[in-house]
Amino acid sequence: MLKRIFISFFVLLVIFGCTTQKQPNSQTKIEEEKIETKGIEEKLSLSAAELKELIDEKNEDYLLIDVRTRKEYNTGHIPTAINIPYTQIEKRTNEIPKDRLIVVYCKVGGRSSVAESKLKELGYKNVLNFGGINSYPYKLEK
């Protein structure tokens, strides 16, 4: 009997937990806004075409950081990217200016998400996670 009550309670919890709608919070509202860095207006996400445009324009108002390992970086990276593995972000902030747009990427997007969060935690305001290098269909550098 107790087992049936527990199972019924669990089923109800799952049903009601899945049907409740998440209310937008202030973070959601912030994510919908745009940020501006020295004349570059960027959304909080960046397409491969937009990133390529920044690279082709030789724009100096952004810094592209490959947060993969040095070995991964050496196998091919997005042009203009510097390599700062995500585990070293906190130790190498002297290489990362706070007055520019910072774009981070890795292989798939997980490590760059960690790097993005760490940079924001360290006071960087304009940080974008491009995601994974696999989303960049253009020529890579070696």
C-alpha cells in the first residue's frame, strides 16, 4: 500500500513538474537585449557568418579565444583566435582586455560555456560564446 502511494505521488510530481511553465526572469530579459562595444553592435549570440565578417574586416574591437587545449588548437583554429585553454582563463586575464568584445569557442560548446561564465564572474561584460568550431564552415588556420 505504501509503495502504491509513493508511486502515485511520484507520478503526480512528474506530471505537474513537466506542465508548469517557467516564468521569464531578469536574466532572460537581459539575454534578449543587445550589447555594444566600440561601435560593434552584437547580439548575445554570433553566427558563423557574423564571426567571419568580424575577421574579414580586421576589426580590432573583439578578441577571439579558442579555449581548447594547445594540441587541439594546433590541429586547426578559427583565424585570429588566440589559445587560452578554459582551465587557464583565470590565470591569464592579463591577456584579455575588458574593453573589447570577447568571443570564446571550443570544439562543441561545453568548455566555451564554462569559459564564458568564468569571464563574466571575473567582471567581463561583453562575452559571447560562439559554441563549437564545428559550427564554423570556413577555412581554418594551422
